[in-house]
Amino acid sequence: MPADLAVIGLGPYGLPLAQAAVAAGISTLGYRTGPEAGSLSPAELRRMLSGGFRTAAGPAELGRVRTAVICAPTPAGPDGGLDLSQVEAAARTLSAHLRPHTTVILESPVPPGTTEEFLRPLLEEGSGLRAGRDFHLAYSPTRVDPGNRDFTPAGTPKVIGGLTPACTESAAAFYSRLTDKVVRARGPREAETVQLLETNYRHVNIALVNEMAVLCHDLGVDLWDVIRCAETKPFGFQAFRPGPGVGGHTIPRDLTSAGRSLRMVELARQVNDQMPRYVVQRAAALLNEHGKSARGARILLLGVTYKPDLADQQGTPAHEVAVRLMELGASVSYHDPHIPSWSVLDRPVPRADSLYEAAADADLTILLQQHRTYDLQGLSVKAQLLLDTRGATPTGAAHRL
């Protein structure tokens, strides 16, 4: 049975789009591009299936849809730039079955110019059709914030940049079924650069507060109180908070072309990449202050995902924190309600079954991720030493980053 929409790539960008489309009553077909890091709860999967979602039996089904959205993952390559291999594979697969009048939209994070200079030739060569004349081609930056319940796809404006005005309008007609507001960019390059700006804005501001965290600790200043006060300013300030590092699927180096990186973004990346090392330094100093050495210390890591209340570990700083602690000779264990097993350096990390007992037994407990299920007040009482990298514990209840 033909579907209205094909979502090509069922990872962190494709699954949320497919969910939103099914919720909007759009007949949706899913097509995997590889081993993608996307996950659904059993309840979410049941809702999608009952709403008519299904996975493609083969690539030929891609030729029977009105709209195809490529959401293939674009991880960092060996040179620090984007690996577009899954986007290329998706484009080649789609092009072999592309029909006239289809609307093709790219949503994967890519460097500016990718839609026109990389994707368009692949689609035209494989299909014998011409973009802008025989089929519509556009780019729309993904605006996915996993686990955020305040901003749904329907309430999040969608930016669209088409190869031609007709391409833009065709893509706008599709997205208007999913969201309350569609924003038209001048073209694909502008839309691609929106993704670049939004991602780098986040990382630069996180880097600023991460540097402030180090400075404030040295000065004996409570940064969390500083942020609390600063965010009362009704203009010119948006609150960001420090942490043990920055994870996620869209990182600043992913979106800059070789040789065209932004100096401020590169500096922000360096600052953020130093945070796992800083956490370990603070951990070792805390142990030393209490007459203990990191070597042989029992250290419990709480929350090893990159976002709270999700099972996603993409880019999580917990991995580097664990590695560095192990290199110091510490005995590391972890607790995370969303991660049943975890390996570091190809070795399984012991998982604490009883959280309170593990915290009481550990020489140091480090809160890396603030999951909703954690009773931080109770943990602060049970733990021998507690290092809070998220500023989530009550004032005075733990040592904060």
C-alpha cells in the first residue's frame, strides 16, 4: 500500500519526524540506512504501528511516496568533519526509484552547500530527473530536543529552503501538516546554515559557563547562584548551565567544512572537551582532601547518558570520565535506570543494583546526569562524598562543579 511519506533513516532525526507524521495522520513508511541510534519505548512503538507506520519491505517502495525525507545520521569523520556516507547511500537508493513530482527533503545536519553540491547530483544522476523541474528538492534543519516535553513538533517552527520557490512551497505544504508555523529561508544554503548557527550557539554558550565554573570554583564563588540571579534579567541574557561535557548527535565540528571552521566554535569545542578531565581532577582533589587517594578508590558514577531521562549515550562525557578514573587506578561502578549494561575500554563496568547502598559504600559518588528518578536529597545523605556536576542537589548538600 503506497504511503504519503518515506522517512529514510530511523535514527535520532528520522524517528521523531516519523512519530510527528503519524500523529498528524500522515501515512508513513520508514526505511533504515544502517545501524542507527534511535530508540522508542514499547508504548511509543505501539502508538506508531496503530497509527499506520510501517517499515519498507524493500527500496522499491520509496518510489511510491509523495514526499521523501532523508534523515540519515552524519557522525564525525576521521578528519573531524562530517561523514556523509549514509546520506550518500540514502540518496543513491532513493534516486533509483525516484518518480517525477516527488518532494525530496534533506534533514540531516550537513555543511552549507550539501543539498545543492552533493545531494542534487546524486539524485539527478541516479534518476535521470532534474531537480527543480521534475522533482522538488529542499533542506530543513532538524530541530529535535529528545526528552523535551515542553516543545512538541507541532509547536516548533520549521525552517525550509528550497532549490526553487516552487520547491520551497512544496516542502512548506508538507511541513504545514506537522507544525503550526513554517519559516521560508532564501534557499538551501541559508537553511543549512540555520542548523550551523543554532548548534554552535548552544556549544559556545555552554563553553562560556563551563569556563565560568572553573573560574568561580577557584574564586570561591557559587556559580549556580550567579546564574540564578542573572537569569532574572528580562533581556539580553539566556541561562546556560555547566556540566561534565557536551554530548549529543550534533556537535560543532560536524557542521563545519574542512578548512572553514569558526575560531570561536573551535575554542568552545576545546573548552567543552576539557570538562571530563576537569571533573576527574576535582574528584581526585576531593578524595585527597578527605585523606584518600584516587588509586584504589571506589567511585560510583550516576547517570551515564548524554541527556536526562533518555537511554541515549551518543557523545556522553561519562565515557571519558570513567576512562580517566580507571587510568588513575580507581575502581569504577555506575548506576543508570536507563542503561542496563555499560562497557568502557571493552570491559564491563559493574552496575549498582541498590543505589543507596552503592552510594554509602563508595568513597565518592559523582552525579553526571540528573535523571528524574534520582532522589538527590536522599543521595546527599547516604553518600560519603558527592560531587554534583549538574548543580541539581540542594545548596550545601554536595560539592558542586
